[in-house]
Amino acid sequence: MNVIPDERLPEVLLIEPRVFGDARGFFFESFNARAFEAATGVGLPFVQDNHSRSARGVLRGLHYQIRRPQGKLVRVVRGRVFDVAVDLRRSSPRFGRWTGVELSEDTHRQLYIPPGFGHGFIVLSDSADFLYKTTDYYAPEHERCLLWNDPTVGIDWPLAGITPVLSEKDRRGLALAQCELFD
């Protein structure tokens, strides 16, 4: 696997797996704990796998857990999304900065978002199946939501021809200045 630290947020890692393909299709190892830790230096255990399916324009996020923070290893197995991470650690020199990358079924690329970051995505294809592993269990009492379009953060979502479809929870997201944050 090839691991590429993000230029804007180097703790966020783009993972390019080694894909073996021929006329029959393809094969790749989507996760191996030993190989992942050796390549990334991240030794946190993944304890939960999640799968969401969303239609074009669905925007999920920007989610994080203030206690029991989750690292996430995310990938798209069908469709295409624009995936975003935001540094929510006040002590970080990159606090409040964001990065985004397109993930798709064609590239098989994955993104590792460490604990202390907000995460979200918007679906660019007709639909998308999104898989992610987390380093801690879902704890709804600790879940928080940064407003997806907070001008302070200034995420450049690729919205050409797309009207974001949001859950009620995501519509009620808070501006960065109002959010409960990490130290």
C-alpha cells in the first residue's frame, strides 16, 4: 500500500491499496492490521465497521465525538464522494483547517482521519455506498456536529449542479466558534 500524508493536514492519510486486476475483475486487501500499522504508524484498534448508502447530493457531517473520539478509515465501494476532514484540536497549528479528497469505487483509495477531526462527505454520483471503520464505538451522547458550511472553516464543497440534502441533525450543526472542541 502507498500512504500519502495530506499536504494541508498531514495527520490525515490517503491510502492507495495495491490492486490486482485482470479480465475477471480485481482483488485487493482492503485492510490488514499489521500492514496498516507498519505503513501508517497508527496502532489504534478498529472496533466498529459502518456502511451507509446515500443518494446524489446527500451531505453527511461534519461529525465527531467529543469524548470517546473516533479515528476513521473510510472508503467508497460504489459511487463517488467528496470526503472532508477538519482539524478540531485547539492546540494544533492547523486548527480549523480542512482538507478534501474524492473517493470512488474506481480508485479504491481510502482516507484515514485521526481522532480530533470532524468528518463529512457529499455524494457526487447517483448514489454511493460508503464504508468506514472506527477506533471507538459510536456514542450518541458524545456526538457533535460542525456546520457543514461554516464560513470560518470555508470548505470548498463541489456543489456544481448539486443542492445538498441534509439530515435535521446536520442542519442544526454549530459554527466552529460555538462547537465543543478538543484541547
